[in-house]
Amino acid sequence: MLKKIILVVVLLILIFFGWRVVVYIADIAKTAVNEELRLAEYSGTNYSFYYPKGWVQGQEEGAVVGFFAKNDKGEETGEGITLEISAGQSQMKTPNDELCQLLAQGMATINPQIQGKVQSVAVLSTTNYEGCKIVNLFTVNGLPTTSEVKAIWYKDRRDNSMYISQANYFGDTNETLKATIKDSVNQFSIR
């Protein structure tokens, strides 16, 4: 009798842990598929720029490329993501908190009619590039607006260009779309 009880307990434990492993693997696969389905890529010779699938390409002054959200009626909703490449006149500096804060503050106050405030700043560094991740808050026509920026440049200083992925969305933008927009900015890279 004791052997049967032990066998049943062991069997239940194996089923429980086996089920947990199956769920874990299924979640990883689901996440990978969702990532694949949510973002589209626009590639240049030395960069990979991402935007939410279904957005339409449009023009934005100073941008190499831009993609914008449209509603069911085909009207732009205001959310968008752009890529700017600015050739620097001087050698790019190694980023630190002070440099990123200064860059963020400049972006928050670039338009005197729309004052913004810096929400967060992070220094970025990979094997290939470095730069700043900036989140600024604005109020545009009474709407709370967030600007997420990833400004990066080559670590080896092969050129003096700054590559900037900038996305804008509103306080009432759908949370799933906000997450996709943030992923678009975060995935942006130069090679």
C-alpha cells in the first residue's frame, strides 16, 4: 500500500513539473512569435530600424524615414516613429549620465511653445555602439504625450553620425500599442 502511495505521489510530482516545463516552453515560443508578428523592419546599409506592423510610411521633416499609426478610417492618430541621422561636426563623446541628461534636457526644451520635462535617462553601451535612451513628457494641445528616444553612435568612432530613433505616443494610447512602440525604439541598432 505504501509503495502505491509513493508511486502516485512521484507520478503527480512528475506530471506537475512536466506540465510546468511544457507551459514554460510554450510561453517562450509564444513570446518569440508575438515579437515576430508585432514589428516590421526597415534596414539601411548600417542600421536596423523597427516600427509597429501596420503603420504607414510617411514624411517627417529632418527624418530619413518615418512610420505613423492610422485608425480604421485611414486617419493618422498621432503616434509615430522616425529615424534621423545627423552628421556631427566633432568627435562624439563617450556617454555618461551628465551627457545623456544634457541631451535629454535639450530635447525637452527644443520647442519653446511646448515645454517638456525629462522623465528618465539611461546610458547605453554595447560592443558596437553607445549612446542614450531618453524618455521625455510633454503636453501637446492638452494631451499628455511621451517621447521615447534612442540616440546612438559608433563606439569605434568610424564616423561622427548620431542615429536617433524617436517615437511619440499619448497617455491614452492602448497599453499593448505602447509596449510595441517601446520595443520598436529599444530594438533599433547600428551595425
